[in-house]
Amino acid sequence: MKKIFVTAVAAITMGLAAVPGFAAEKAAAPAAKAAPAAKAAPAAAPAAAAAKNYWDGWPVINRLEIFPDCGVNVLGVGGDDVLQATVDTYCGVKPGGYQVYLNPKVQDLYKKFKRGTDKYPDGKLAVIVFKAGIAFTTDIKDGKPIMDVISLKDGQSIASKDKGHPLNPETCFNCHEHVQKGVCKKQGYLCADIAYRSSTK
């Protein structure tokens, strides 16, 4: 498994922060001079730094350092149909590698999960976080997955409403429901670990 994606190349588009121009700095200078010399209040922490993701501290159950390019066949190098479908669906988005986080409240159930009979309780189940700055979240409600795509920048949903779009939660659900003879559905819609989903438990 470690050598699966040695030849795959991940392309991640990185945004560049805008640098304020000279005119903006000059305009700000008089305001700075006019400020009183009294004790300044401590600077507030940026909102992004203060905000924590709810999955911070959850155990990582799977990771992939490099996301394969479109057209890469993972079946012959240790992958399975679930991973192939993931590559085929998301390669065009260029998501970069990922880590999968599991809610520690369900960790024991995950390890002993009986396919087709066990169910995860309602609540937050798992999150797959991509290097490109997006996360796929899965919650369970009434035994069914509620999936979303959020931006790590602000925690807001960026899920598409376009049918068939890779970032449409319906696309996620359909894959989890049907791919590889419904193995994800049989595992309570949590099928991030290849070794786990290919075992005979």
C-alpha cells in the first residue's frame, strides 16, 4: 500500500495573500500617529486561529499523502473499487492528499463493527480533510449519512447543488450506497480504511 502512489503527482493550487500597496501604507500612517500613547489593549487573536475544528483531537484512521491524477489505475497496485471510485470522482478537483478522522465515541464500534447488522448512533461520525483546504463531513441521522463539503478557511459549506458534481453530497451518498457491492453501506457508511473494508469480518 505504501508504494501505491509513488508515481502519482498531486497538483494543489495555492492562493497568494495580497500584499498591501505603498499607497495603503501611507494612508494608514497618519491614523497610527494620531493614536494615543496610552496602554494599548492586547490584540485579539484572529478568528481563524481561535476557531477549532470539531474533529481536532480525533484519531486519524487513514491517510493518503498524494492523491493520484486522473486516469491512474489503483486496482493493480493494492487499491480497491472504493479507492478507484474516489480517485475517478475527485481527481479533477485536485484535492491533494488527505487524512480521515473518526469520532472517538464510535472508535470501539468501528473496530468491532458487524457488517449489515451494526449501526452507528446519530451524531458526527467522520471527516476526511484534504490538503487543498476542503473537508468532507459525515454525520448520522436515523441510521442514514448526512454528508457535506466544507471549506477549512471559514467552516462554511461549499457543497454543490449541481447533480453529478463531485462536491454534491448526493454524489457522495450514491457512491457510499452502491460502490463495491454496497460495502460502505454495509459498514455504516464509514469505509475509509482499505484493510478494513477488504477484510472478511
